[in-house]
Amino acid sequence: MTSCAFCKREDIRQRSLYSNFGLHCVKDLYPVTAHHYLVIAEQHAVAMAQLGGQMLENLERLVSSFRLQ
């Protein structure tokens, strides 16, 4: 998808704090709080609801793992 702002950024994988299950978690370049992160799915979707059940489960697993830290 050539219009995807994240696909154009070659540094996303390098800046990734966590990569698994088709998701990348990076520190926001312009954070509004001390622990402001951005989670990017490799699968393209306009809305989270389009990601499908498995991807949403993976997202919940990712968020839960950060809550435990």
C-alpha cells in the first residue's frame, strides 16, 4: 500500500520496542505523556474492527504484556 505512512517509514522496525504477532510497538515521536506508545499492525485496515479476531487477540496480548511491566 503506497499511501501508508508507516510502510514508507523504514525505521519502524528498527525503532520497535516490541514486534510479534504482526504488530510493532514504538515510542511515539511526539508523546503527550511519559509512556505514550504507538502500536502498528502490519495488516492494513481503516479501522481496528477490520483487523479480524486473531489480530485483535494479538493486540490484547501485546497490551496485556505491557501492563504487567
